Amino acid sequence: MSDIQLFTAEHLENKTGFTWTVVSRVGDMIEKAESLFGDRDTSYTLLGVEVGANDYPQIWYPGGHSRIIIQITHAAASDMNLACFQLSHEVIHLLSPSGAADATNLEEGVAVYFSDYYMKRVMNDNTDYLRGSDGKYKKAFEVVRQVFDDPMYKYFIKDLRVHTPSFSDITIDHLIPVFSKSDANYLVKKFSS
């Protein structure tokens, strides 16, 4: 698949719509992320998706902190599934942007959990995209997955974010009802720690 195909919508055979692009997928991802983890902070405007200069995906705030662009890697620009994996992770960072690169282990764990969820349930892709990646992402994923996979706690973060919308403001005390004290302590730390 070429770079242009990821961004080019074609008419469906019956002319009732268009094929999926990375941009239309982002809309679907936002909707699904909000249904699982709570509303997005709409004071930030998503400007779109672009291919970044780095070898990792990211969000950035061009010209001010109220605008966001999601950057995917060059490798993802010609691979719809890899692009969706990267985008679904970054979409979680759209829920409560801070204007800085200061995500907690909780936010990164939720991001990896959601990308795994989206790839398996929406894209029908069971590829282990984390294989060979930084172990910090795997650890954050494993800690949140043990709770989120329990149907009783499926909407724990969504319910929590009603009163504490920013992942950065979630405390150990917020998490203790469903996480162990050591896991809660780990989750509230900055991801780079």
C-alpha cells in the first residue's frame, strides 16, 4: 500500500460512502476511546495526521498548546494496520492533553491497552506490535490490562475521569479501589521515570 492510499478515500461500489482512510479511522478511534475511557477535552483542536521526522509516533502542539497533530512514522505511512496501531495509541493522548510530554504510566498503559483493543476488535489484527519494543510500554499495558479485562472494571477510568478528567491528576487514592497499592503507585508516576 502506498502513502497516498492511506489518505485517499475511494467511492464504495454502491456510491453510498467512501473507503476508510487513516483520517476516518481516527474519527472511529476517538469515538471508541471516549466510549471506554471518557470524553475528550475539546478545548484542544485536532488538526490532523502527518508523517513525522522521528522513528516513533507522537502528538505535538504546533504554534500553541490548543492545537494538536498526530504524527505517525514513515513505516506506518505505507501500512494501514501499523498506522492504525500507532494512531489508536496516540488517540488516548487526545483525551486529556497537557501541552507537554508528561504522560503517566497509567496514561501510557491505557494507550497501549486501547491500541491492542482496537487492532484486535476492529481491525481483526492479532499482530504483536509490542514485540521488540521498549519494555516500559509492555509493563504499563500489563498492569492496566489485569483490571480492564475484568468486566466489572471495564469503565473504571471513564467513571473516574468524570470528576478527574486529566490522567495526570489521577492519584494513588483514586486507583486503590481497583489496583494494588504498589500498582497504583507505579501508575501515577511519570512514564519516563
